[in-house]
Amino acid sequence: MYSLGTFGCNMDCMNCQNFNLARSKGNDLPCNDMSPEDVVRQAMGKGAQGIGWTFNEPVVWAEFILDTAKEANRKGLFSLLNTNGFIEPGPRDELLRFTQVMNIDVKGFTEEFYRNNCNAELEPVLETCTVAKGAGVHVELTYLLIPGLNDSKEEVQRFCEWMVDEMGPDTPVHFFRFRPFYKLSDLPAQTIEKLKEAYDIAKSVGVRFPYHAGVVGDERQNTYCPKCGELLVRRASEEVTDKVCVKKTEVSRFCPTFSEVEVRLRGDACPRCGECIPVVFSQEKECIR
């Protein structure tokens, strides 16, 4: 996947890992001017099967993304939005017409958390999740577990129950490990025990595909058969990439790198028990869930 980002965000999260990009006005960091045709040409030249809009919030340059996604779809490339989901219905619905994959960050599960930590609102984010799912987009959710702010058993359980009821039990959810950064640099890193607790809560309420994220070498980054427990997709990470570099200028922290994905499915079924797995494949039949 060919990934791009720019500057700015429509939220102001106290835990932002990409604050140098999110808070930049675009004149203090190096960047390139590209047309939609340039983006698609470069993506195809690198052999990418899709274009991912990430690093900063895609909503802030939705018009460019929309123009590029139209061209990408015409050329057979999929489009992915890694977004906070805080967007007005009009541009959201237009983007969904040309978006095949979305990873939406649900940053907490109370309006109070969104108001105090993100300067935003929860309800529009949840609406984006359900509308995208209803539009036929492949949706995955990410929930960053911040110590003492949004990681209580009760809040995580309410989130998971909402997800099963409104998004369906097959919707993947990634519980991301918080690390001290930006305005929350005084907090400790989230414990692995808390990630395991959230994972177990998700399984207990019916989430079939929960994961750990922001960690290295964790078996809960793999996909297992929800019926028999067979390992279906191995993807445990091997090392951490702590920074994203733009022309050798450090601008952002990012996430762990991953080892080569090993797919053990038999078609779209578990090879052990035959359970049908709602997996999504790229054009080359590589698993992207």
C-alpha cells in the first residue's frame, strides 16, 4: 500500500503521536506538491495495490483525497482512510462512495473524554462507523487504551457491546497500547495486562476478531479461528519503528513494523474446522484483514 499524509487535524488530542504533523501549518516541514495523477502514477510504479491516507487526519484534505480516489479506483487501486471519523455527513458520504477500506479511531467511549481530551464529540464518530459499515466499506476500529482516562473495564465493555450490536461481531478491533507523548507525556505506558484485559472483554461479549496493536511480538496480533482457535494469519511484529522521517527530518512517532504475513486459510475457510472466515483479500489474493 502506498501511504500519504499532509498537515493538520480537526481534533486536538492530548495524546497525539503525530502532533508535529497535526499542529503544523505546512510551512515548517518539508513536503512535495503532487497532483492526483502523480499519486496514482507513483503508487502503481511501486507496485502498490492501494493508496492509504494516514499520518495526519484525511478529513482536512478531503477534496484532494476524493479526486485521487476517483482516479485510483479507475486504475484498479483501492483507497483506505485511517481517520478519526469526526466529519460532517456531506463530505463523509461523498468519500465513502470511493473508499473501500477504513480504519476508524474510537478514542474513548464517553462524551466527556472526547470533550476534554480531543476537543471533539463522540456521537459523530460512532455515526461515521455505522454509516461506513452500511455503505459496504470494510471497517476496522482502533481503540487506544490510555491509563486512567478511557481504559476502565466498564468503558471498554460498553464500547465492545456497542461494536457487536451496531457494527457486527466480525468487525476487527485493535486495542492500541498508549505510550507517553505530547500533552500526556507524564502518564506511564499502558500495561500489557490492560491490553489483555480489553482483549478478553471483547471476546467475552462476542467480538470475533480482537487484536493487540502498538506492541512487538505479541501473539494477539495474529488472526485465529473464532470457532476452534486455529492460527489463520500470522503477523506478529519484529521491531519498532519509533519515528516517521520526511526527507531526513524527524516529524512523527509511528507504529511497530510487521513481519511478513503468513496466511494459513484454505480459501476463505479455517483449514482445521472449515469455519467460514469473513476475510478480505487484495487483488493478488493476499489477506489484508
